[in-house]
Amino acid sequence: MTLSLRKSIGVLGIGLVLVAAAAYAFRGPLTLALAKRTVAVRLGADAIAELPDGLHVGLCGAGSPFPDDKRSGPCTLVVAGKRLFVFDAGSGSARNIGKMGFNHGRIEAIFLTHFHSDHIDGLGELMLQRWGSVANTAPLPIHGPAGVDSVVAGFMQAYGPDQQYRVAHHGDAAIPASGFGASAKPFDTGTGGRVVVLKDPDLEIVAFAVDHAPVHPAVGYRIVYKGRSVVLSGDTRKAASVQREAAGVDLLVHEALSEPLMAILENGARQAGRANLQKVFADVVGYHTTPQQAAEVARDAKVGYLLLNHITPPLPIPGMESTFLGNAADIYRGSIRVGMDGDFVSLPAGSTQTRVSRRF
């Protein structure tokens, strides 16, 4: 190495040190400038506008009542064209919808499958975010089977003082009092076990009865937009109604519980002397669907893609997804995925494509 080259390298090194020192010294202003730009971009973004016309399904909560860093309480986001709907609202729903890049203020309605706490405990925050995001002037419609009235009334009562605080603080123009909360929209699946909840020229949403006894009523949903289709099973044992509604759909989002993994929890509770949890863990198995049973439904209904959600129990160790699935992939030969928060499936209109991605 020549003396001239060594000097050049030395000068370059000193320059890099000075640049790094300057960046460190001005890290506050630089970080603030970056934050300003990021906030402006995020607030001005419209994820729906960026999506192709079609039916899009995202997991804003792929978990169960168990604490799980990768899977929040049950929540499924559906975009039909430019319309945004949410199915169930477990804890973490509002935050995950935001992380996925969607504006809460554009939520047109929420549809509940049943009233287990893990499916509704995020409703309050979601109602609040939807109200304040774009100064909505009408309450959020919440569709559900019999009993939805009392659920919505309870949240309205609990959040009543919050409404007064926010309107008094920000003013009715920014936070319209008329847009607070939600309005219940009950339906009955009737003797036929199904009912059309929403019907427009390009969109149909059907609710159908499932088997989650002793929880009753409990429903799943079938959504069809411009020929693309998805069925959401809701919480259920393996049910003929799910297979019937899922016949030929592009995407089946089905709950799944691993009996072998639950047996480990049950045995652990027994060894720890926690008889109540041992009983709960034993009981839970009886009114859910195993991955193998979900695969049987997908196979027999000839669905295009199987996405498992309401994953029970949590899968904290890398690689546990294969243990969770067992031999489900041998039963259903199509694409199958153990869902996680942020999973996103796009079904473009006028196409047979299924595009799977992650939004965070």
C-alpha cells in the first residue's frame, strides 16, 4: 500500500467518523424530521385504494383467548371492492387493523359470530377508533345473532362517559356526538339455518348456523363479491353447514385446535394441581375443530385455499406449525396455512388467482 493510498484511506476514515459524529449530534432533529414525514405519509395513505378490485381477507386477529405474541384475539378484515368490513373484534383488533394500513373510519359494519368474550373484547376500542378517525356522524352498525342488542347496549353504557369527555374536549365538529358508538342489527338464521344479511348487486353476505354448543346462537359467514368467495367458519365443531356453504369457494378461513397440544396443557395443569384449568383445557377440545377435520371440510367442499385461524393453543416455539397441522396436508392437497396476525389473501375480480401476502 502506497503512502498516498494510506493517506487517502485515513482521510476517508476521518470523514466517516465526522459524519457519524454529526449524525449522532443531530439525531434528535433528524429523528423528528423522519417522524414528521412518516406521520404525513401514514395519515395520507389509503390501503383500500391501492388494492385491485376484488375480495380481500386479512387476519387482524388469528388467535384465541390464550395470550399469544403472534396471534391476537379473533378478528377478520374483509375488503369487497372499496368497502371495508370486520368480522369479530377480539383484543388487538383496532391496533392490528391500523398496522395493516387500513383507516378505521372506513369500516362500514362489524359482523359478530357469537358472544364469547374473546370475540367481542376489542369492540370498545374499535368503536372509538372508527368514530374519531374521520369524524363519522352515524354509529357503527354491528350485525349479529340474537343477543347482539344487549352486547352493544353494554358497550354503549360503558363508553357513555367517554363520549361526553371527547365531545366536550374536541367539539362536535371534530368528534360528532351523533357518530358515537354502535347500533345493533340482530338477525335470525331461521329454520333454514341461514339468512342473507347484506345484499347488493356485487356483494352478498350470508350468515349460517354452526355448532358451538353450549354456545348458542353461533354463526359463520359466506361473502361473495363479483364471483370471488370466502367462508368464515366462526367457532364450531366440524359442521355440515360449513361444508355446505364452503362448496367451491376460493378461500375457507376455518378455526383450528390441536388436541395433542391441548392434552399437554391439560396434563401440565394436572401436575401443577390446578384442577379448574385442567377441566377447562379438557372441555375446550369438545366444541372446536381439529386441523385434520378442517382439512376434511376443505377437501370435501373443494375449496381453493385453506387458511386456519383461531389457533389453539399458542405456538410459541418456531416450527410448531407443522406439529399443529399433523397430517392435515395429507388430507387436503390444496394450499393450507396456519394463520398469523397480518396474513392477507387477495382474490382479484375477474380472475381465479389467490395471492397471499403479509401486511406487517
